[in-house]
Amino acid sequence: MRVLLVEDEPAIARDIQQALADTGYVVDVVRDGEEGWFRASTEDYDALILDLGLPKLDGLSVVRRLRDEASTVPILVLTARGSWLQRVEGIDAGADDYLTKPFEMEELLARLAALLRRVGRHVTPLIEIGALRIDTRRLRVMLNGRAIELSPLEFRLLRYLAHNRDRVVAQSELVEHVYGSDEPESNAVEALVARLRRKIGSDTIGTRRGHGYIMETPAP
Ligand code: CA
């Protein structure tokens, strides 16, 4: 089991990392929300443990972005003591469970194990559009049954368009969801769409000039 821990307080991060490692998890630790979102969005984790008070991008925004991108990674959020609003907002945004600081390490391990058991019963979430199958959990794409190699940016673009299929998505929206805070070159989205079209077929992504891009469900 591979877990991403996003926590900016070094002592807490170290304690959680140690407890998880001792229990047999493989743990990656990052210290800010931006990096946390990027890693969760581009790599395959079994779960995310996410502090809500984080530098660069707060934890709630990380949850919202991941769910907007159709990421189904189970998320356990860590909230400040007494902040019931944070708990409500965390669950509203798409977190699966929460734990209030300070907590016993045994409770964190028990909640995480319960979360993993719960989602383990679900089948892999797939988005299917025509001949395309996008496995949003394993970050894999198949076209007519053949695996397609995509870069992390190409995958994020495809997943976002597919999740928002049958709707025109503006360039600015794609920049925000695909690149995050790394401001890309002015023609980066066009270039990325062109690369993706070469891999998955030029008619899969439509252009609405002056408006944006759209992935349409093919007529049956
Ligand atoms: Ca914090």
C-alpha cells in the first residue's frame, strides 16, 4: 500500500511517516498543498493523508481539485481541534474521512485501514468514451483495448476533458486544472492538445474556436 502524506509540521509528519512505515506502508511525504496536489494527481497512491492547513495551497483546495479531476484516491483529512466547520467543508469537498488533531497514532492507522477496506470493495473507476477507457485510479488509458502511453500532463488534460465531457471547457480552466500554479507558455494548451490528439485520434477532442475544447460522447 502506497500512501501520500501532505503535512507541513515536521514533527507530526515524521511521527506519522514512522508509524505508517512500521505498519508496512510505503510513504511519500510532501510539505505543501501544491506539491501534494501535483503528486496525488500524477502518481498512483492507495490513499492520501492530508492536513488542511498547508502552505501554497490549502488542503480543502487540494481535495476540490482532485475531485474536479475525477481522482478517486481515498482522502483522510487532518483538521485542527475544535474546527467543526473544517470537518464539514472537508467532507463536502470530497474527503472520505477526517481525524481531529491531536490524535493517537493507533486511531490514524485504524481509520486509514478502514478507509482502504471500504474502497477496496469498489471496482476500479473507469471513464469510457467511445473506444477510450480511462482508468482514473491506475492512471492508465486504453484505446481499442491497447494501452496508450501518456505523459502526466497529457493524462491530466484527458482526464479533465473526459470528466467534463459534453461541455466546452475554456483554455483558462484547462490551464488551472492541468498546470496548477506553474504558469505555462501562452500556446502550451494548444500544443498539449495537439500531442494528445496524435496519440488518441484527432477527432476525439473538438475545438470550439474562441471558446475552448470539448470531448463529446459519440452517438450510439
Ligand atoms: Ca498544518
